[in-house]
Amino acid sequence: MPLMASRISIDKAGRVVLPKALREKMRVEAGDDLLVEAEGDCITLRPIRQEAVLKKELGIWVYQGESSSISIPELIEAEREKRVREFLD
């Protein structure tokens, strides 16, 4: 995988903004959790991913997770149940 490098700055509150191209490539968005690791003078950010992710894009459910033993119909049913629980709460 080719290295993607960008120069970014830390603001007064200690925040950094990841470039849009990197966020898109890594499929991270607002609210996602990242694991921060530090070793020597290197800081590494890694997305914390669920086992399997379904995301609606242009009205179509798209699988965006790592390979999994869970079937797509099971993922869809789990997502439906989650949405029903959120609706009822």
C-alpha cells in the first residue's frame, strides 16, 4: 500500500484535521473512534472497526467491513433490529 503523507497542524485545543482524501480512503467520518499509539517520535492513528459494517450509500446497503463469517442477510437483519430499537427508544 503506498504511503499517503500530508502536513497538518495541531490547533490550540490539541486537535488535528485529517485531510478529506485520507478520511475517504480510510473510510472514517465524524464520530468514528480511532486508536492512538505512540512509539518514539511516531504517532499512529488506527480506525477502530466493528467486525462488519453496512452503510447506506445512495439508497443501497453497501458492506464496508473486513471479511467476516457473518452472512450479509444476517448483517441486514441486525441493522434492521438496531434501527427498530433506536426508533422505539
